[in-house]
Amino acid sequence: MFSAKKKNTRKTILQLHKILGLATGIVLFIVSITGCLWVFKDEIESFYDDYTYVTPQEKGFIAPSLVKNIAEGIIPDKIIHGVVYGKPNEAIEVVFYQSEPEIFYQSVFLNPYTGDFIKRINNDSGFFGFVLKGHLRLWLPDAIGSRVVSYSILLFLIIMVSGIFLWWPRNNKNWRQRLKFDWNSKTRWKRKNFDLHTVTGFYISSFGLILAFTGCVMAFNWFYFIAYKATGGDKAPQFIMPKNISKNSVDPVQNPLYDELIPFLYKKYTNAKSFELHYPENDSTSVLVEVSNSKGLYYNMDYLFFDQNTLQEIETTSIYGKYKDAKFADKVIRMNYDIHIGAIGGIVGKIIAFLISLICASLPISGILLWYGRTYKRKPRNLSKIKPSYDTL
């Protein structure tokens, strides 16, 4: 009785695995392939990013207020997201971003010593812009594509868990068969395809679950909130921009005190890789500066807030503050993107993320072939025309 019930459960899970796999196969293939390509974006772009470098000079950088005026003259009527100050040999990057009425995402590079224009690029176009659109929304309108991708990744978690259940050997004799490719010259392609789907699927299942989980954290606010609270988080998990502490308003055009921040922060954070200053949106909001402490990583950044009238530092109740003040749950949620692309493990982590994404892309293909082979089996010959023998009676 128990074995029959267990057999029925296995059959139900198999049906669920097949249905969800067929329903999301194409989406998961596209998301996985584009994820492979995105992993090494920074490394690939480094081969042709000469415009981001300048010859160092024996003088200070130009002030953020001047940078703002120059950049707005180059791209008028668009919103500046932030201005990035780097090393003495790096150009200033002014990032323009707005999502309404349509996405506008461009950067202007300036000489940090003279303010001379170097180059303007469209971050939403080109090869990696194409890749990112496919990864996030399948090149469809955002309202449709992002939802399809998000729910497909959520279903992928169920597919992976059900796949592990189906892979699990029914007895000890089958363990070896499930853990290695036991191929020889007589092994048929259907058997090889089955092994490719099951054996490789098992070995990358834990990594695949991590990629899918971190993807869901970015895709769903409710998933993000649950993940944070489940790890013991007790702060506000969203990004909070504090208001000014002072009541007196200083004209930001006539007296932009934030011009004093960059020289001050360079002296205080001597090991920082870059500083991204965000101009105050109005006369009541604080000035935000993101301090990058590691090249290519985001989780250990320091988010500093300053009163725009006095430059007094303001503490935040959000998880996005100084990294040294972050608790375990704060660090885990802040690491999410770096984990998702493998950057948390350096170049080795990125290679692992690349390979896992590539194998994940193969699973829908081998799964569809497996389903097709079982559903549309070759019809046997008409046995009624075969003369029976005593051996078959």
C-alpha cells in the first residue's frame, strides 16, 4: 500500500516537472544564455574602454556643481542620476537615468581636471544592452516581459526541487548510475540525453537554486522582504533617502556645499575605488554619496548621507548605510546581486556562474527531447503479420 502511494506521488511530481518545464523552457533558455553573456560584461568592456582613462595631473578635480552644469549642457532636459569620481587616471562619469515616459540611460565622460568632454555613450544600447533586455524581459515590453521572466524563474525553483526528488535513486543499486555517465559504444542517444538531463541537473542543482533564488529576490518585493526577515533582518530593507536635519535652506545654485564633499571623502576614504555623488532632488533632501570599496562589487559599499545645508552626516534606518554597521541579514541581502552574477567569488565565482548558467540553458533542451522521445515513440511493426512461433506462445 505504501509503495503504491509512493509511486503515485512520484508520478504526480513527474507530471508537474514536465508541465512546468515545457511551459517555461524557452524562457529559461533565453534567461540562462543571456545570463552567461552578462557575467563577464566588465571584463569584456575593459578591452575597449580607453575613453574612461585620462592622464593624471598635479591638481584637484573639478567641483560637482561644475560637472553638473557641463553635463546638462551636453544632455539637456534629462535627469542626472549621479556623478562618479574615480582614481587620478580615471575620467568622471555622469550618469543620466530616468524610467518615465521611457527608459533613458546614458553616460557622459569628462576630464576630471579640465571638464573637457570625452565621450557620450548609450548604456541601453549595444551588445550588452541587447543582452540585458533579453535577460530581464525577453525583448518584450517591460510590463509583459518582466512578468513572464519573473514568474518563470519562480517556477524554476519548483522545477529544480522536483527534479532532485525525481533524480533520487529508489534503491542503493542505482546510486552509481545516477552520479556518473556510464556510456559505451552501445549507449543510445536517448540514454545519453537522459543522463545529460539528470546527472548534470543534479550536480548543478544547488547552484541553480542559488541563481534562481537570488533572481527571485530581485524580481519580487515580497520575496525580497521574506528573504530578509527569514535571515533575522530587523531594519527597513528598502532604500531610504533621509531628509535634511537643518531647517534653513541654502540656495544650491549660489552656494552648493556638496562641492566640499568629494575632497573631504578622498582624504577620509583613502582606499576607496570611487565616489558616486547624487545631487539633492530638492531643498529638503540630503546629499547621497556611494563609496565603492571594491572594484566590481556592490555589497560592501558605504552609503553616506549629508545635510545639504550643513554637510552634517545623517544616519539612516535602512540596510543601505555604512557597511561596517550592517548585520548578518543586511549583508546577505546586500550581497544578492554579487552572488547572482558570481562576482562575490571574484573571477573564479564568475566562471562558476557562467558554467552553471550554460548548463541551466541545456536543461530545457534535453528535457524537451526527453519528453518528445517518450511521447512520440517509434511505432512498432505490425506484429499480426509476423508468423508466430512456439517460443512466443
